[in-house]
Amino acid sequence: MTVGLIPGSFDPFHNGHLEIVERAAQIFDEIVVAAIRNPQKSEALFDLDERRDMIAESLSHLENIRIVSIAGLLVNVARDVNATAIVKGLRAISDFESEMQMAQMNRSLSGVETLFLPSSSHYSFIASRLLREVARYGGDVTAFVPGPVAKRLYDKFPEGTS
């Protein structure tokens, strides 16, 4: 059985993430989506439980998905879920440099390979950081996030997302 591990902070989960998960779900027997608490990023808008719930609701149409939350080393999670590969979406060439470095470190630490999937041009500009900012200042992000995420953003910022 092949298992793809898709890690990310997913704060919030958006249509670019959704596209990568849907495509990976066609390649692997099982996809494990891992919401990560990333200490290198600013304070999270949604806690891990909220993110896990949003992801589960957004992916309810897929049958071969499992969602976990983690705060440790990704390679340990990869080992725990018997990941065949780590799957990372790439939006632009600028993503490649840091993702390649992480892929090489992960392979060196654990032997787990990383598979890069380029996002479609429809989603290449979407970033969670931008969505948080747009929603915070009253902009409409409903075209960029699944319905369950839009609802939660609206709950956080009632003056935005509509």
C-alpha cells in the first residue's frame, strides 16, 4: 500500500492545498494530511484542532484520506504512518529552493523521498498568509478557500469574507 504524507501548517487550508491533496489522492492508496504547528511562523490564526476539523470537512468527498496533527519532526511522522513519500505542492520557483533543502534533509534523516507536485496556475498565487490578511481587513476570500474554511474565517472576522 502506498501512503503519501502531505504536511503543512494549513492556517488556513485553501484551494491550492485542496488541489494538491486531490491530485495526490489519485496517485497514492492513502493520503495522510498532517497539520503542523510551525514554530518558525507567526502566531497561528487557528489552533491545530480547528485546522484538523477544517481539513476534514474540506476533504469529506475523498475516501482515502487520514488527517493528523503534529508538533514534532516530520520524518518521525512519516515513519509512524509508513509514508511511501512526502508530497509537497510547489507554487513558484521560489518555493523550490527551500522545499528542495527540506527534501534533502528529510531523505538524509530517514530515507523517505519527497514528491513535488506543481500547483495549477489557478492556485499558484494563493498563500495562507495572504488569505489571513485579506480576511482580517474585510476582503472576500470565498473564491480561494473551501466552504468550511470560509465559514470559519467569517466567524473569526465577521466584517470580512462575504
